[in-house]
Amino acid sequence: MRIINCIIVDDEPQARKMMEAFVSQLSGWKIVKVCSNAIEAFEALQSNKIDVIFLDIKMPILTGIDFLKSLKNPPLVIFTTAYNKYAMDGYELNVVDYLLKPISMHRLLQAAEKVTERLATRTEIDTQKPLDVTYIFVKHENKLVKINFDDILYIEGMQNFVRIHTAAKAYLVTNTMKGIEELLPHTFMRVHKSFIVGINAVTSVFGNTIEVGATQIPIGSNYKDEFMGRIAR
């Protein structure tokens, strides 16, 4: 089993201890260093191969956001913060997850699973999908059809198929939700075991329901915190 090397960066001693205790329970994870500021984190990155940073945002000397922006080739990042107002920054910086304090073990496990999936596919995706790609080709009715990401409203899972909904048409494609999710840019988000939505296509949110135009899509309990963090302003 591959060892996932991580560092914890937080200026609050109690928050560092709690995160260290939680991460220590993750099988296959190794805490390389626990840092109290971004300077210590930078030194750790220079001398170790790090896969993941648990990064607090509001810190002295250099904020977590500014620190992440300063890194040329950053490892995967999970933001840990008491403030949801920074969710859009995390969204734009393509962090793996955004954990609001006080952090529960349940949410940490969800974030750890996302890290595992991202690490397993990162090399393949980076090689096959250029950063400026704006479309996807899918097999539909015995031909390859080009669909622009901007045209996709939401995607519905149907066992071994997914239905890609655009304003003009719906495309039934042989793929899994996980498989199609890996091909999408960060402007899309899984909000339910059976639904992925285009963030830009969301018109309203109420209770546990997202509206995309006239369509109502449920928000799964395991996805709600991250989704609400994403759209928080």
C-alpha cells in the first residue's frame, strides 16, 4: 500500500493536536511534520516529498491562501478553517476539500477518500487532459459527440450509464459517475450519489434541494457541507 505523506499547518496549538490525532488514525497516512506557520511548511516541502497539506487559512506572517498561491507545483491541499467565507478561494485554487472547524472524523474520512482517488488518477488526468480543455467527447448513438463543459447543466447517474443534461439535449453515455467525474473540471461538483451539477448552472438552493432551471436535484447529506462551502460568499 502506498504511504501518503502529509504535513499539518495551523497556528493554533489545539487545532494542530486535534488534526494530528485524527490523521494518525488514517491507515497508510504518515505525518511528516506539524507546522505552526507557512514558513515552517515551506521548509518541510523543500526537504520532503509531500502528497497532502492540511492547511489553515487565517495565519500570521502568511495566510494559507497566499502560501498556496506562492507554490509553483503544490501538493494536494485540504483547507482547514473556522471561516466559510474563504470557500470560493478554495474552489478557485482547486483544493481537494474544505473542512470547517470544528472538524469531525467523519468529514476527515471523506476528505481522505478524495485524496486517495485524486492521487490514483492525477498522473493519468494531467497527461490526458490539457489545462485549457473546454469540452469532452462522449460516445452517443454510435458516434463520438463533442459536448462543451459550459453547456452541461447536470449529470445523472443510472447504474452503468450516466445521462448528461444540456439545455438542448440529454446524452445517455456508458460510464460511471466516478469515471465521468474525473473528466470534469472543478466547475462541477458531486452533490448526491446520483447527481453532479455544474456550479454555474445552479439557479437556487433551498433546504436539501438544488434548482438547475426548472429541475430540482437533491443534495446528499454527505455532500451538503462541501457544496454550501463552495457557494458561500
